Amino acid sequence: MHVFFARGSAALVLLFGLAACNEGGETVRVDLDKRVPSRLSEKPVTVPTRISLGIGSMITPKEGYIYYQRLVDYLEKHLATSVTTVDRGSYQEFNQLLKDGELDLAFVCGGPYVEGQDDFGLELLVMPETLSGETVYYSYMIVPAQSPAKRFEDLRGKRFAFTDPMSNSGKLVPEYMLAQQGETPERFFGKLIYTSAHDKSIRAVAEGEVDGAAVDSLIYEYLIRKEPQLAKKVRILARSAPYGIPPVVVRPNIPAPLRERLRTTLLSMHKDPEGALILQGMMLHRFVPATDAAYGTIREMRDFIKSQSQRQR
């Protein structure tokens, strides 16, 4: 397998804003000689009667939506509020909804997070950790199993599938690879299509509708495990460097108590038997804290592509 990109240029679908309970209360005066501890009363955290969650199917494909529904049910029970789900066709739409405050949290790709963070202050909530304990993922360049291609360069002039214009693994990574060679996708490939979903790209390759595609490694591994017959129809031509895993994000200015309540619920989910089963179904171990630094290489790739494009004008 040909591995491309050196690390130094970050990679599951939409997520939720979490918030932690604030504490406060009256101070009880005590006689220090008696060392009587003061009594603190907790202020109840008000959770909205309804919150909205965007699902981009980045962690598992549509076949795994049953686990997203179970996740929604889990959140409704633990937050004691209604959760409305939104499944839009593009990351641009998701980012606009988050920017406008019409989505509270979402599962997105690293690319849309970077764009949203730079554009309107999109906030990280948590990131998933895989069953193997990783918080990274890869972009797989895949081809039909019988394809004669031995390296990515062999796809010149061929039909190729991207997923979404803002996807890191499904568009930005191969575009960056080509930019390093002074190429653009439009010049390099014979035909380009956008499938809008990684599972659709995988199936397009399996059915011979395209000669290659760039897909999310998490989605690929999930589908291959669920549908072993796909492994006989497609193969990985190349694998990228690791990138920060698709995170869960929340809209800017989400109330701090709600953000922390959401974060606390997700971070502790793996400790609850019910939550652990849901995560296992999504092929995840747990949710962990996320930092912007994990997505720095994605930002670097984007900026490099922009600079190359400006030079070629």
C-alpha cells in the first residue's frame, strides 16, 4: 500500500453541545473553633425544552443510524429534554445552521469544523475515540478490486468521486496531494462527481460507476465489517497521514451551562452500560475532550491549497 503525505500539514457524520452544572449557594457562618463545614446548595441547571442535533453520518454511515437514534434517546433521558435531529445534504448547510443558531450541536468532519471555527467561532465539544483507542482517522483512496492502478498517480484521466466540497477525507486530502504536484482535481481527473456521503462513494467504486474515490477510513472500516462482500469489490490504493477525528461541535454563544451539561453527559457515556452499548454499536470506545490543535494540519492543508490556487491565477 502506498502511503502519501508526511505528517505536518488534522481526522464520525454531527454533534451536541455539553454543559456542566453550575454550583453556588448560601454561605453558612460557622464558629471556626468548632470547625463546622459550611453548607452549599446547588443551583438547578435549566436545560431548554428542546435542543437540535445535526447528524452528518461521519462516524457511521446511514446503515448505522439506529445507533444515532439510540444516542438521541440516551441524551433525551439524561438531559430530560427533547432532541430534534437534522440531517442535511451538505456541510455548508450544517455550518450555516450552526452559525444562525438553528443547530445547537452537530457531528461534523474536521474540514467543516476548521472553516466554521475560522468563519464564525464554531466550538469544539468532544471528539470520539475509536475501539483501538485512537482519536485520528485517515483518508483512503480506494479503487475497484480489479483495477490495474498501483498508485494514486495511475488515476490520471479517470472517473473519481469526492463526497462533499468541505469534507477533509473526502475532498481536501486528495486535493492537497495534487496541489503538492502543481495539479488540480479538474485537470488531473477525467471526470469528477460528488456523492454527498462516504458510503455512497464506496458503493460507487464497488459497482464500477467510478474508477476511484477518497473516503473516510472510519466509514470504510465500518461498512467492510458490516458487509464483508464489499471487501471483495474494492481495495485501498493509498492511505493518508492521520488527521484529527471528526468532532462533535456546538454553536457559538451556546449557554455555558448547557454546553457543560452536554459535555459531561457524553464524556461519561462509556461508564454507563446503556451508553457503552450504543458506543460499541457505533464502533467507538468513548468520547474524550477535544482541542483545536488536533485539527491544525487540516488548516495547513487548506491554506496551502489556497496559496497554490492564487499563484496559478
